[in-house]
Amino acid sequence: MQNFTYQNTVKIVFGRDTIQQIGAEAAPFGKKALLVYGHGSVKKNGLYDAVVASLQAAGLEFVEYSGVSPNPRLTHAQAGADLAKQENVDLIIALGGGSVIDEAKAIAMGALHDGSVWDFYSGKTPAEKALPLCDVLTVAATGTEMNGGTVITNEETQQKLGLIAPCLMPKVSILDPTATFSLGPKYTAFAGVDIFAHIVEGYITNSDPETPVQDVYAEGLMRTVMEYTSRCVADGADYDARANMMWASTMAWNGLLLAGVENAVYPAHLIGHSMSCLYDTAHGASLSVAMPCWMRKMKGFCKRRLVQFARNVMGVSCRDEETAIEQGITRLEKWYESIGAPITFTQAELPLDSFDRIVGNIAMCAPAWGLGMYTRDFVADLLRPAAR
Amino acid sequence: MQNFTYQNTVKIVFGRDTIQQIGAEAAPFGKKALLVYGHGSVKKNGLYDAVVASLQAAGLEFVEYSGVSPNPRLTHAQAGADLAKQENVDLIIALGGGSVIDEAKAIAMGALHDGSVWDFYSGKTPAEKALPLCDVLTVAATGTEMNGGTVITNEETQQKLGLIAPCLMPKVSILDPTATFSLGPKYTAFAGVDIFAHIVEGYITNSDPETPVQDVYAEGLMRTVMEYTSRCVADGADYDARANMMWASTMAWNGLLLAGVENAVYPAHLIGHSMSCLYDTAHGASLSVAMPCWMRKMKGFCKRRLVQFARNVMGVSCRDEETAIEQGITRLEKWYESIGAPITFTQAELPLDSFDRIVGNIAMCAPAWGLGMYTRDFVADLLRPAAR
């Protein structure tokens, strides 16, 4: 095991009928909040009304800021930060999925910063302070509700970049599985793909040979995510399925799986981010296209871990290691297909002639991800099997 | 999954050569510390010198308080709290295993309380404030380094009682696996038994049928604890074995395995505490005596979970459920024996005529543990197979 420091201060309030606690949980952090949400689906499914009632009951004044997009945009985040300054809010309350919470984190930093919000993502300014953030999670996918991470797309430079900082950890995250009931099967499947990717990429690239505590959890979480995502896709109102998918999602990306591991990196996320940045491909869809290609390319780099993945996660019993790896990847593809997640450009509605542009963007962003070996040629070779 | 709230603010600093960080990590919490440790083994193995050098380098003044016993005593904790008041210390620094840290927590509460330290354990006074506590862990066993729990023995009333409160979470816990190298094979084995018990008791008594996230982690941790404890017993200086045993120990009892589960209780700990309280039996030794008896008694109450335990933890493949359960328990007994942990009164050096007294003490303490069904008759029937 590698040396590490771990501290995660987020308070999780989990379970049925917990949304109405947001007011009381947020009140200790200030008197006036910026309420951030997306394009209004929360007004249709009743979540907005529940949150507003709770804030009012707690005596919290608030200003609204809506319109956050999937793959949230820098310009929108910047305008939110400007509004937060202008309205002099004490805290941010996010109501939404990973995109809303990620942009809320950008706003929370930007509200205390004189320059551009992008300064934090470009690395120009270290993220050291932010307004307190509380959230009500409506999509179990990114794990942002229990970490200090945020990802933003800069439309101008065509970069989708992220950062991680302790000051961006939410103070309180309300995880009510019923808040995810209205997410349809397609995006529920994409969410499951994302959760799975958060676990499997670090698991396969971890180069420390003795991390059993992290491994058993990663393996168990992956099996859980596959089973429970399938259940959620089949029945969106299955409470136990939603609850376990939600908790698995939070645990997948709260730092625990990475504490003590070595060299864990996220190349499938790098690849997927370029697809999303250029063609607005759904994050999960981009990952299911990228993942099997990436795993096959990794046969020459992470063979031992790919065998372990095939055996302990995908239940492959075949003795021959090469065959076991291929069977593991094939089983993963079959799971993706079973829940409606794409594994080719065509299925993901990406034009085939986008290939070169995507490959170029990946190679451009790779160094910022610590993935310098993902050059244009390397990526083209990796991704070509999906370009059909 | 059940509703739950989870927040664990402890900062973990894990790894080789981290002991020397204690001064810098503790310094933000005050200028003068009470340094709590046991009977001086830390002076022989160099840990004391390393800690003192680090405190001095950080400019931290400190007063020493040594002599903490295994199964720490109320009178000693009370005297420590009195000293902390008299010396007007700002924080507590604990150097030791679970007993030292548990007593340090008692002192941290007692230093801010006018009455007896026992008031907190008896339930008379709620634990709401305590001096900040930092620690250097020297035995991986109790998990107290990443939770708000503490257990103290009242010699006068012959009660060993515990409590859990957020204010008792350490601010920083230094987990350097090399600090556990000098723990001999006997107590290393007892430590492994304790870690295993923290996981298995809640796992078997959990009555929620859908907690896969908690289950896969509990099962994986149990397999890890068995494998790595055996390795540590065989070679106390095996760094990776010590590191993984240490991290498994911390993860076993930091609240994660219990978040969302239902009715988890700790009857083997109840039984073991009475043995320790009356006869000073080592905590781990008492647990390996109690555990197989308890599991066999649970066949009538937690059959489904015992089958799951046999299959997913002990690797039993037998189809018949009754046989599978018995095979699982037998394999656990064999593991205990393989590492030198006792499974009978005689092996634990408990006189056979102690049986009635122990049973009576368990029944007396049971209600405070929420285990009212553990009456004298119930416990006598449960424990009799070990009284040989």
C-alpha cells in the first residue's frame, strides 16, 4: 500500500423523505443562498417545490439560478458566480445531478474570486476557498456529492477540465433515492456506466500489487453497480435498487477506493470528455463507447489487473489469461448493451467522420490529465474499433 | 437500505515514516498537550522518542500521563482528566492502541466536565464536548482511531461500558504500519480476532435484506483480515501485511459498514467484555471464545445471513444450508486455532468455575447494550459449549 492522507468531511443524509431536511441542514451556513438547478425538470417532478418549502420553513432567503446544462459550461458558471457576488449570498444550494453540483462548486469558488472561474480549472489559481455548498442529489452517477471534484467545459477553448480541492466538498449532501425515480431508463443506464467507470479505471491502472482492502471494495461495488443499475433500468421506482445504486455511486468516487493505490488514472474519462466537449455526447454514453476499446488496448500494460477484473468482477472462470481477459471485456459489452448503453460511434450518434477530430482533442487534453502517453497515434489505435 | 446520516471527519495520515508528522498535525489544535500512553513499551521500541522529537520540533509543550492498561480503568481515566484540568492542556495526544486512545477520549471529555468521567458512560451526561484528540496508533484492532467510540471499565461496579459521540472523533490519526511491527504474534492474532468481530457481528445481525454495498465490503474485509492477520502472525515485520491489516481495521469500525443496515448488534462483544471485566481476559481472546458459540446459537435467528457468511466469506460451497453454516463456523474455529486464538475457557485461561459469574455479568450488562434477550438462561445455553 502507498502512503496517503484521507479526510472526507461531507455529511451524508441518506434515505426516503430526507429532501425536506435541506433547509434545516443548510441554515447553519448562512442566511441567504443561491439555489442552483438545471432546466426545470425539478419543477415537474416536485423536487423544486419540496426544496423551496424546506428552505422557507428554515427561514433561508434565496435567489434562483437555473439553466445548468449537462456537461456544464464555463460561461454559465461565470454568470452564476457574478450573480452570487452581486446578491452577496452566504452559501450555495444545488438541486440536481453531477452537472448542477459541479457548476455549483465552480460558482462557490468564483464567488470569492476576482478573476475568471476558469483560473481554477486552468491551474492559474489554486482552489483554496469557496462558499459553503449543500446539495440535494437527483442523479446517482458522478459522486461529486461526496468529494471535492468539479468538471467544467470551456466552450471557447474546447477543453473539459476538472480539479479536486478540499474546499469544494459539500457541507451536507441529501441523498434521497426517490429523487432519482423520475430519471428515465436511458440516462439511468448512462449513470450506471459512469459509476462503473469511476471504479474500474482506477482499479485496472493501480500498479500497487498489495491493496486488498481497496480491491475487494472495488470488485464488490462493480458487481453491485451492474446488478442494481439493471434493476433501476427495468423499474425506475424500485426503491431498494435506486438506494443501492445511489450509495454505490457515492462510495465509488469519495476517495476511499484511491487511498493507498498507485498511479491510478482515468483514460476512459479523458476519451469520453472529448466526445462530450465536441459533440455533447452524454457522459455515460461516451464512457461505454470508450471503455471496451481502452481495456483491450490495456492488455499490454495492465494484464494482471485485467485478469483479476475478469475473474473477480465478471465471474470468468477460464484458466487461460488472454481468453479470460477477452471474456471479461465481452461480458462488460453485453452488460452495456443489455441496459441500452452504446459501444460504437454509431450507437452513440457520433458521426464516423468525427473520429480524427475527437482523437486530436483527446491528445490535446491528455497532458493535463497526466496521460502524456495518450498521443494522437496511441489514441487512434485504441479508439478505432469503436468507430463503426 | 435504511435511512441514515453519516459523517466522519477524522483526518487519516497513513504510511511508512508518518509518525514524525504528529507534531505538525497536532500543533493547530493548541500549545500544550497531555501525552497519554501505556506502560512504556513505546519507550523500548522507539515510538515514544519519535513522537517526543516531533512534538518538540513543532514547538508543542506537553505533560505526560502514562500507565493506561489494556481494558482501561475508570480510576486511571479520572486521574488523567484531573491532571488535564490541573495542567490546563489544550489537547490530548494518544500514543498507543485501542485502550490508550479510548482512555484518551475519556480524558478529553472529562477535562471539560465537572463531575465524574463515568457520567458519560453511565448515560447521566451526554457527550457533547471534548478537548481535541490526535493519536499515533500502535495496534491495529479496535478502530477507535477513526470513530467516536470509547469503552471504559468501572472497577467498582464491574461494568465495561462504551459510548459513541461525534465530539470524540480524533482530529488526526497517524497510522504508520511500522508502529505495529513490535506487537508479538499472540496479540497480533487477538487484534485480528477483534477486527473480524467488528465486521461479522453487525453483518450477521443486520436484518435489512438489501444492503449489497455494505455486504460486499464486509465480506471482502473479513477475507482480507483473515489472510493478512495470518501473514502478520507469521512475520511481524511484513510491511504490506501490517499495512493492509491496519487499514482493514480502520475501515471495519468507522461507521461505513453500519450506515444503512438495520438492527446490527454486537453480542459477542458483550460476552467478551464481561470476561475481560471480571478476569482481565485479553479482548481478542474473549471474542474468539465467544464467537463460535454465538454463531451456533444464532442459527435459529439469522440463518440466511449465516449461510451468506459461510459461502461468501468462508468459501463453503456445500448446498445444504444447515451443513454450510456449520462448515463456515468450523472453518472460522480452525482459523482462530491457526493463529493461536483460544476457542475454549481453558485455552483462554479462564477457570471453568467462572462460568456462572461470567454469565451473570453478561445478563446484567445486556440491557445497556440493547440486548435484553440475552438473559442468564439464554447466555448460559449459548456459552456452555466453550466452558471446557
